[in-house]
Amino acid sequence: MEDTIQNNKKVKDWSELPKELLQMILPSLSFLDYLRFRAVCSRWRSSLPKCPPSQNRGTNPMPWLLLFYETLFSNKETKHAFFNPSTGELYQAKFPKLISSAKCLSSRHGWLLLLARANSSLFFYNPFTGAKIDLPYLEGYMDAASFINPPTSPNCRITAICDCGERFNPNVIVINVCRFGEKTWTSYTFHGTNFGMVKDVIFCGEIFYCMDSFGRLGAFNVENGTWNIICSSKCQTICDSYLVEYGGELFAGVGARYGIFRCLYKFVQANWVEVKALQNEVWLFLGPNGSNVTLNSWNGMDKRIYVGGFQPNCMCCSYGYGNEEREVVLACPEFELFCTPIWVEPKWVGPSPNLKWGH
């Protein structure tokens, strides 16, 4: 672009800013602001790397809360939003590749595992960059699912619980597994389980854990295909919890399903033991479809517990460790009715037509 003349002064075009000045601005930008920063013009885009510098440094970005629109009745592009808890900013977002309604099953490693309501197709989606990976079709009503490792990793495995014609039968549970690059799912059927409605699922090591409505814990070993149900004296205590993994160990944030944090339990030798806090400077982010633990790399900020919930006038609240007083950090009435709060890690995965399952 040519220079312009304003008030008899020669004004430089924004696209002509020196690259060194652009680099000085970068540390002040959030993940989403960085993506928008590169989109200002072609020169800025070519001068800056696709991947935000913070990811190249290996730092731990604070998860963002995605307000994901999940209405059953939409057949067109819908409105979503991102909430950055470190700044308190709310960004409205549109996902052009999601032209029909989708249900989120799991969120890990910056990816959402989504189920399209129109045709029951499964796919991975990066909400920050629009990258998409289609998955093999899985027949049956999908109760819950989770995955271990990013879908671009050869070690990625997806595990899903389906009815496969046995819906509402507590004595039958069907678990399906799809490993990186596989074209079909491997199905495991277990009878006589007497397992209730699945409330939450998570991977911890090679074990796929499921919590039912009675607080019982189902454990499926992906490597050998075995299934066990674990009952403890704390079943009724933890039945309203969100499961979270940290350091290869399993925890449960009690009360989180109602947007309230009461206490934290650790799974030890087939029983739940209350703990005061996690070790080190770690932050807890509890919510549906995947909770998160992140090491504190943000100077000057005390570690906190964030809970994404569905209470009126409260999509997200936070607690200090050892402090039961709740602080509402996001009240967003326009998103309350049809939006699910989902924690998602800001991770860069560039959209590509060659991005496929197993490649």
C-alpha cells in the first residue's frame, strides 16, 4: 500500500511496520489475539511464524473456556465464544466448518472430539485454527468418549461407550476402541455389569475410566481389553464430580457438576482419599467433556481452581486453594441456554487438506 497524507503529514501504512516492532508486540498477545494479529495483512502474516512463540518455548498456556453451542435444532453456522480466564476477556467466534449442530464428547491436547448430530459422524476439530480430522464411522448411540494423545500422534487411541442396540440396559456395556490410522473400530461387549448412566470419562495411563450416576468407577484396560467395576465407600460422595488426571494419578473434583467446588479426592488402591491440594504450583480447570491440570507459569498469579458450570448467571467461577468463597468470573446470560462450557488448551494445528486420521 502507498503512504497516505493526513493533515499535511505523511502517515505510514500499518503494513509497513518494521518486523522488529512486530516482534516486540508479540509477548503481549494472547493465543487468539496472535492469530488475529497475523491476519491483519499479508505482510504481517509472512513476517510472523504460524505457531505462536509461546508454544515454541514449551510454556504451559492457561486453558480457555469455550462456550460451545450445542442446540439440537440448528442446521446452520452458530455462535460460540472463548473466555480467557487470565485476562477476563470474552471473544465471540464462528466455526465455518461446523455448519450443522455437533455434540462435544471430549476435549484434550487442544482438540475437540465431536459428534455431528445430522449424520452421527465423528471427527476431531481444533477450534482455534479450524483444523479437522474425520474418523471412521461408529454405529450406535454415543454415551461418552475420550482419547489419549493428540490425533496427529501415532500413539493416539480413542475409546467410546455406545449402546449398539442395548441402550438403557444396565447389564450390558459396549466399549469401542479405534487406534491411530485404523479404518474400523474394535468392539468389546461386557454382560452382567449393572453399570449406571455414564457421568464422566477420562484416560489415566492405559486405563479408560468411567464414572456412573452412583459414583462407581468402571476401568477398561485398552491394552488387554478387560473391564472391572470398582465400588468404594465414597461412591455417593463423588457421584457429582468431574474426573481429572495429573501425574499419572486419578482425581475427582467433588461438587463440580453444580458449578461448586467442595473438595478434591485422589484414587488410591481402589478407594477415594480426600486431599487438600495437588503438589507444586498447579491449577485445576474442571468442567464437562474434559478437565485439565496445568502447571503455573504465569508470574504473579496465585494458583486457583476454575469450574465451568451451568448455574444461572454463572458460566465459570473460581476458588483459591483453602478458600471456599466462590468468585464468579464469567456471567454470560446470552450463552447460558444452549452452550456447554468446555476447557480447551490453546494449541496450534494448522488447517490442511492433507490432515487425515493416520497421516
